[in-house]
Amino acid sequence: MKALILLLIAAVASAAPHRIGNALVKVTDETIRPGKRTTWPGKHPTLIVYLTGGTLMITDGAGGKATNSFHRGEVDFEAARTRRVTNVSATKVHYVRIEFLGEGVDDNWGATGLSPNYKVLLENRYTRAYDIRIPAGTKEPQHTHHDRVVVCLNGATLKHLMPDGRVEPSTLATGEIAWRRGGTHIGHNLGKTDLWVIAVEPK
């Protein structure tokens, strides 16, 4: 009985906390300490959003091995294939893993609907990911989003100005991960800190 309890505790301790789960995505917030290893399940195509810089050694099921160095705010798309991942950095690596549960579509959205200052980081049949930065005290032009995961790298006090005149609070904290419904709005940064988020839209 004691051995079973210890196994259950170990399983809970090693499981990544699930942040968002719906019909489109499963999102987990994960950290790997230096020298430690984890497994990325390969059931679904996945986008990684890195919240820190670092270097990972990634081994796939066929024995292929690659070293991946990255910066904070980078994204990396992984096809549906199980991978063993080892942190070969001197510091912990923190990232968000977004699994796409749908079959995707061939449509290319490009920058359609987005604010001109957004930077599209990656697009394929499963997702469009883009970088959003709103300096303190400024507004964006009106623009449109699809349903999306928002990963906040630098938080700010925000509000959304809607086309019908409504005002919706939209404050994000650094490190927050949120699911936001699609829509048209103007983003207004009311605070004294610049907003920086990565938005990931499943197709």
C-alpha cells in the first residue's frame, strides 16, 4: 500500500499542469531543470512557446538527435511524434506546449485581419502564431483575431474597445496563459509597462 501511494505521488509530481483544454487545443505549462529529461507525447502536432532562453537536446523515436537553442519568445512547431527532451542548459527552461487536436485546414491566413505592427512568426495547416507588442500608453488600430491561446511574456493593464462601443478589461500578467475568443477590437495599453504576448490561433 505504501509503495502504491509513493507511485501515485511521483506520478502527480511529474505531470505537467494543464492550463487550457477544449475541442481545439490542449495547453500545458512546463519547466525542465538543468540536466533533467522529459517526454513530449507525440499524439498531436504541437507548438512550443519558449518563456526562457536555453538549449534542449531532442531525441525522436527513430533515434535522431538534435540540439535546439532558442530565445525567450521563440516558437517551434513539432510534428506528431514522441520526443525525449533533455535540458542541456545551465538554467531551467520554461515553455508552453500547445497541442492541436483538430485536423487543420489548408487556408493561409497570413496577416489578414491583424494589426500592422503584429509579426507572424509561423503558419501552417494547424496554426498561425504571431508576436504582439503594445507599448505603454498606446492603442492599436482596430483589428480581428480568431479564437486563440495567449501566452504573456510581459504583462500590462489593458482594455479592449469594441466596435459597438463596449469596453472590456483585458489585463494580462507576465507568465499568464489565457484562452481568448475571436473578435474585432482596439487594444489599449493603459499601464506603464509594454505588453508582449505570443498569440497562437488553432485552425
